[in-house]
Amino acid sequence: MRYKIETERTDLFDTNILITMRVRLNEAVPFETLHAAFIRACRVHEVLNMKVVLEPSGEAYYIENEVPHNSFVSTDLSLQEIINNNEKKRFLIEAGEFIRGFLSPDGIIFMMHHLGGDGKSLLYFIETFFRCLAGEECEPVPFRSLTLEELPKKSRMPFAYDILVKFWNGRWQKERRVFTFEDLDKAYDLFWKDRRTVIDIRSYDREELDKLLAGSKAIGVTLTSYLIADMLRNIRKEADVGLAVDGRLDGNRSMGNQATGIAIKYRYYDHFPFEDHAKCINMLLKKRLSDIRARYFVLHFMGRLDPTLTDALNMERAGYFKSRTSSRAAEAMGYGKKTKDISITNLTRANIPLEYGPYKIEDILFIPPVIAYGKNVVGIITAGDTMNVVWHVYEKK
């Protein structure tokens, strides 16, 4: 099979695009047993048996791949060290490398390129992994992504944005450049030369989680709105907040990037009660989520840009490439100096089983990438009696 990369094109040349999850079990499992389960689980999902090709025209596709390069290794490194070692090592997606697994003192860690899937995709891979570990047979799972053709007709962009896309595409034709994986290697070297990211983990036990849920329920808001209000307390300006949203149209459990996103702008004023802020944020989010055009806008807009211009936005962000058109487009689209103040993905309660034969998942940690158009990225997931909130940011020099 051959699948065109469209709505997920922004992930192709991003130099920080790895999703990480850490899982802790109720008992230790030998490395060889885990490695065998990993190999079996990778065979189940179609996307993990593909690779990415770039055409001379600038188009990119997933195609079948006979020899995948996914890996599972044992290491003495901590979670933070694994992140720092791997964030600067480009995934060879052109060779079929979409996921890396690690057995470490911190637990079982999976790192996946966003072209392998979104946060839910990695959860579904983890479910397959533990089913294989428990000796279950797993049926093949087809690849799924959100193509422009499949997006709801009612979600199409307003006419003015069609004109804007044509404007940027037209401006780009005079400077158009088709980037290669060799360009991406150079961009990685440049981008990570003096950078690294750090994570800050905040865990809430059952008692603390119940208190948060009771607080949000008492004022009639979602837990996500409640948490966002708390995050904005110390930002002394209008904040641009992005929220990743599951874009699955049929509730499928396939791997593939099927995420979309919405954004709101909000300023927290100390002289208003916290509860009023949480209610306002909840109202804004509810309005954006119920607007199907707002929900799928970013996929329509970015999917209709010339794919090489989308690549150029990431190359601009990495400091590798600069042109008049791509520089202006990067600033206009949030790839320049002004990025999202906070980008949040809340996977809520993990919708996978926590018990597989003798094995029980006790804890899951979710770390989204610090994408090119964000600077403070937050990943939230609840499993069992624990909700983990992880802030992922660039280390301050």
C-alpha cells in the first residue's frame, strides 16, 4: 500500500517530534521476554512495517517496507537521560524506524516518531505489546490517518482562508525548495548543538485526584479546564493555549496520526476568583470543540499548503533555512518567535486494560514532544490511582 502524507506533513521535518511513554509494572520481566513481545507487537501494526519516501516533486508517502528498523534495548539510563540521548538522534523513517523501546531502571519506555501515530496510537501499541507479552494472539491492525478527502465536509475552511493558502503557495513558488533527509540531518545537528529538553513530573494520587475532580465538578467544568486555569495563574499576559484533540472520526484503535487541535487566548486576572476563570476557560473550550470548522481547521490549512513550504517552516524554526516567504509564513503560523505559550494533550483515563495475565500496569507517564510551534508542552494521563502531569520544555541556558 501507498499512503500520501498530507495533514501530518508538519511532523516530517520537525526536529523535535518524539512522543514518549513510560510504563511501570507490578513485577520485573526479563529483557528477552520483553524484546520478543516488542517484535511481535510491531508486526501487528501496519505503520510499523512501512517507511517514508520523498518524491522529487516534494510529495511524501508511506510505503511498504520489508525490513523495519524499530528497536528494543536494555539500558542503565534514566528516563531523562534516554530522552536527551534520543531527541537528537533522528529517527530514520526512510528506513522504517518509527518506534524505540527501552528497558530501564525507570520502567519500560517507548519513544515514537509522530508519523508513527499520535498519543492514543502509542497507547494502543502498548496494549498490543502487553497482549503479546501475555501470550495472546493479535490480529493485524491497518494504518489510519486523517486525509483531506476524509475530513467532514462541514469542516471545510472559510473562503478567506482558501485565499490565504493560495496566497502563501503562490508566494512560495519563486523560492520553492525540495528538502531531503540529508537536509534534515544537518538541521538536527544545528538545532540540537546547544539545546536539550527537561521534564517536570507532577503525580497526583487517588486522594489528590478525587479532590481535583470534586473541585471541577462543583463548579461545572471539565478537569482539563480546571487544570488550565491553574496553569495560567502565573502568566502575566494574555496566553495562547493550544489543546490537542482526538480527530478520529470512527473511534478506531489504529496507529497513525489522527490528532487535530484547537486554540484559545486567555488572560488570568488575580482580582477575579479562580472559579470564574475556570468557568470562562471551560466555556471557550466547549465553544471551540463544538465548532467543527475550528476542530479541523489546522488540518485543512496545513494540509493544503505546498508540502515543501510546510517543510520550510520547520527548517526555519531549526535555523537551517531562511527565505523571505518562509520567514514571513513561519511568523504568521506560529513557527517563529511567537509560539503557543502552553500546548496541552490530556489523554484522560488511559482507555486500555491495565491487566494482562500476570502482568499489571501500575503507572503510565506521557510526554508529548516540544513541537516547533510550542514552548511549554504538557502531557496528562490517568491510569489506575494516579494522574501524571508532565511539563516538557527546553532547558534554560
